[in-house]
Amino acid sequence: MPPRFPDDGRLSIGLDIGGTKIAAGVVDAEGRVVERVPAVPSPVDQAAIVKTVSVLIEGLRSRHPGIAAVGVGAAGLIHWPEGRIRTAPNNAYRDLPLRRLLQESTGLPTVVDNDANAACWAEYRMGNSAAHMAFITVGTGVGGGLVLADRLFRGRTGIAMEIGHMIVDPYGTERCGCGTIGCLEPLASGRALGRYGSAAAAADPGGMLARLAGDPGRVTGETVSAAARAGDPAACAQLERLGHWLGIGVATLVNLFDIELVVIGGGVAEVGDLLLTPIRSSFTRFVTAAAHRELPDIEPARLGPEAGWIGAALLALDQEKEGPADGL
């Protein structure tokens, strides 16, 4: 079961640093939101992003004197427990010692982890709880987190569960942003959905996808989702295509870790069963010995876009309660 620390008045600031925006807020030890602030644009420059985050922290801290810790979820490869961002896909900074810089500037215990890990922890603590569970976020890219035996699994240095870079089609043609051909991300992300939709709209200029976009070349993942919700067969087919690849990814995770629950989140997953149904179908097809094992549930995320910063705040409180990890 998730750790249940008593609500002793401790509060934590959580931040979610994405490629385009930073979300932040305050939660208590039970994960209840005390305050959320409007998202601000993410600076690209290293110094600017540290300054922006520091300003957000100080503003929240001035209104909530009970702040006990700070948690940050950030896109990229995060060295754990050092909290150093090795590289980030949509930002220019490299080897950013964010945890050290924030802890020095605030004087507060600070945790910096991958944004998908943070969102996974939020779902585990607040929404979908299972001792062995995986969280997959499907948005601009594809990310994931993993809980094994009620503990967040990070691997040796913190960069485990880069599910978007699982090789599923090594002889394909789509090159991932990481430079490799065959990754799940260019086949199963929001960007992939937009690419699939653009091809479908070009093949049918009079169809709903082209009409919604205004130009077949401007179809996005959001366009495809909107058309699918309206019942457009071409749009539904593209979500089925996405679900096919995601189901392969889920099957691989289940084959490796024998998990009991898979949670699907992220912006693309907001279409619900239009994506979940093909994921479940593909998963059942590709998982090993489907007829001879207990298959995990595949469920939608419950916390939505706030999961990242809520999970980061909870990670910080949980870590502060348990005591520093090695190197913190």
C-alpha cells in the first residue's frame, strides 16, 4: 500500500518543469492541493530557468510558512539522488545541478526527479494504487514511471523507464528525436498522431480531419482527437494505430516486470477508450502467455495534468519524512 504519513501540518512545494511551461503549487502530506499557481513559460536558458523556479518557490513560501520541502519533476535524464539534469529534450541546458542550486537558495530539503516518475508517484499515492504498477504518459513524447514493491524504481542512476526509447521497430523508417530508429516515441506520441493524421487528411482533403485543420498539413494530435470524438472513422483509425504501438510497449513492460496495473496518462490519453481499447487489444495480442496468466488492468490516469507537480511535492515530503537518500 502507498505510504500514509499522518497529516501533521507539513506542506510541500511541487514544480513540474516541462519544455514549454512550469506548473507549481502546494500540497499537504495527504496530497491535498493547498494552492496552485498559473503556469508560466519555461525559459530555455539555464540561469533563467533557475531564477524562474526560485521566484515561484519564494512566492509560494511567503504565503505558506509551513513549507517543509521542495519537489521538482523535470523532463529529461535526471541523475538520482543528486538531482542533476544530465540532458533535457526541449531545453538547452546540460548537466544542470538543479537540486543543489535550489537547496542552496531556499535552505529547504529538495528533491529533483524525472517528471514521469513524479506523475507516477502521484497516481500511486493518490489515484491508482498497486504494489507493482507502471505509468505511461502519452503527450508530445512518451514517458513512464514504475513502482515495484511499493517503491519508485529508478534504476542504478535514476534514468530507468525511458519507455519512449524502447526499441519496437528497428527496421522502421521513423527516426526518434534521440537519433535512433525504432523507438516507441515516434510511433506512439502526440507528434506521431499528428503525423498520421496529416497523411490521412492529405489522402482525403474533403474529410473531417482536413476540414478541422483548415489545411491537411496542419493536422495535430489535438485535431485527430477532436475528430475521433466526433466519430470520424479516419481519426479513430489513427488512434487505433497509436494504440497498436502502445500495446506492444505495455506488453513488453508486463513481460519484464509482471506488474498488476498499467496507468495511461498524458494529453493524448484524454480521449479515453478511443485509445485505451486499442491499447488493451494490442497488449493482449503481444503479451506472453496471455491465456495462462493474470493480466493487469489498463486504466486511465486520474489526476490529469497536475500529476507532475503534485507527485514531485509528495516525493519531497515522503523523502523528508523517511530521511535523506544516499547522496542527498
